[in-house]
Amino acid sequence: MREPVIHAERRTQHGTQVCRRLRNKGVIPGILYGHGEEGVTIAMNAHDLTKTLQTGAHIYDLKVEGLPDEKVLVKEVQYDSFGSDIVHVDLQRIALTETVEVSVPILLVGHAAGVLQKGVLDQPLKELHVRCLATQIPHEVRVVVTELEIGMMKTVKDIPLPEGVVATNAPDQVVVTVHPPAAEEVVEAVEGAVAEGPAEPEVIGAKPAEGEEEESGEGKPEAKGETRGKEARGKEKEKDREKKDKEKG
């Protein structure tokens, strides 16, 4: 099977201003490197390059005027701040017999059981990093999610890969999971708050209610002046009673 072809020209001028002028003319700057050879700065037609990269291939045939044809891997594609237009491309020389590391898109297959239960499907990992021979790079990695119920997940170690292809991501990295319905989570949180009940605020300096005693169980002690006044009034009443008793006698 023939690889898609990228046509390019060598460029001798470098720098930010030069690259900006090239892009204004519909030309994308790039660089070719690898295999211990000297890097070569190149330029490619923006329209043709975009169309070629949309094939989704990993390996391309590079044809540069004045240089021998080479097999290359698209190592990096840089886009503008809007993520729409290509501004620079890095191409790496490869041999079909060497091992390479690339990123492969992850495609979810099927309808998760948890989604049918109103769960929310979440895919944190969109691409899988793999190591394999240049001729064994998979176009995509398919992950079947049909059996996933709410609360279940699949990690990198759960993904079946073709023979000779090894994932370099952490084995426990989550690829896809099914979360509970958002509304259900909110209801559970509200029910928990209602069950606990609101905490009563502590009012600093508030007087205890009538008849209420201190936490120690003892009544609030009376002031010294108030106690002496009661004793004096009690003695006066006792004298009045003695006086009345003498008058009656």
C-alpha cells in the first residue's frame, strides 16, 4: 500500500518574519530531521498539506525537490491560536523496519449500558501513545463500551491491542467511564444536608431563657448587694412580728 505524498521545497531563509510572510502567501514552513542527519528546513503548500494530513495516515512519502524521496512520520503539527490553520510541521525520517512511538486516536464503540440508565459517558483519554514498528501503526484503537454500567470504567490496561503494539501510557490511566446522572448527585447531596439538619448558630452574649439554667446545672449566683438587701428586709419583718405579738399580749 502506497503512503500519501507530501510535496515540499527547500527553504534557505529562516526566522519568525520569514515564516509569517510564507504563511501569508499560503505556504507552511516545516522541518525534516532524524536518523542522525542534518535537519532540512522546508516549505509546503498549505492547501495541499491540509488535504493530505486529513487522510489520517501516520507514514507519508516526502518528495523534496533536489533530495531523495523519504519515508516520514508527522511528529508534530502546530496550529494557530484558533486551532484552525496549520502554522508549522515537524517531519521525522523513519525506516519501515524501525520501532517508533506515535499517538493513535481512541474510538468508542457501542452504547454504554449506563447511558441507557441516564448515566453520563466521559472519555478523559482521546489518544493512546503506542510503540511499534512503523509498518504496524494502527489507524485507530477501538474500545467497546457496551457493558459499562454507571460507576464502571475502562483503563489503558483493559484495551486490547494488535500484536507487536504496546501502550506507553500508565496502565491505570482512565480511558472511559460512566458517571451517575448529574441530577441524582445533586438530590443525594441535598438529602444528606436535610438529614443532618442545619447547625444552630451560637449567639454570643445572648441571655438564657427564663427558667433555663447554666450548663453546670446550677442557677446563676445572685449579686452580693441583692443578697444583703433581702437579709435586711427579713430582719425588719421579724421585728414587726415580735412587736405585734407584744401588743397582743
